[in-house]
Amino acid sequence: MYAVIRSGGRQYRVAQGDLVDVERLPHEVDQQIQITEVLLIGNGETTVIGQPMVEGVSVTATVIDQYRGKKIIVFKYRQRTNFRRKRGHRQYYTRLRVDSINV
């Protein structure tokens, strides 16, 4: 069985036991959370698509880690004008382990 959930404006396809990295959620490590924004659920032969959410379905997940991603460099440059701007960015992430899909 799998589900498509929405977290942080992005959509993720998850199944039981999967590890998913989502944008930072305000929860502590080893805390269980319920994700109620389930857009689709399927089990091989049947698929239920929500409009926009599937009613009565949730995903239970455990917070494994809170971390920051790799640093990316944002470099702006315009030729012949001596214009250069260098900035860096590190995104905050939350790693989740999907425990169950509750139908």
C-alpha cells in the first residue's frame, strides 16, 4: 500500500517503512506525528484519488532527525558592470520514517 502526501508545499509518494526528507516540521526527535494531507492512496489494484484530500485517511510517521542540507551558492553576475553578489543557503529538513497508513 502507498500514499501520496503533501508537506511543505511538495508531494511525496510514501509506503510503510520509507524514510522521507521533508521541509522542516516543528516536532521533536522520536515524536510520532499524524499527516492528514493525503492526496492519493493505492494498493496495487485500486486507487483512490482525493478531491483534494482523501477523507478519513492519515499517515503515521516518526521524526528521525532534524538537520540542514548541503550548502548551495547563489552567485549573481552581470558582465561589464562590476556587479557580483555571492550568497549561500542551507535548507532545514526533517527526516521522517513512515510507520503506517491508516485507512
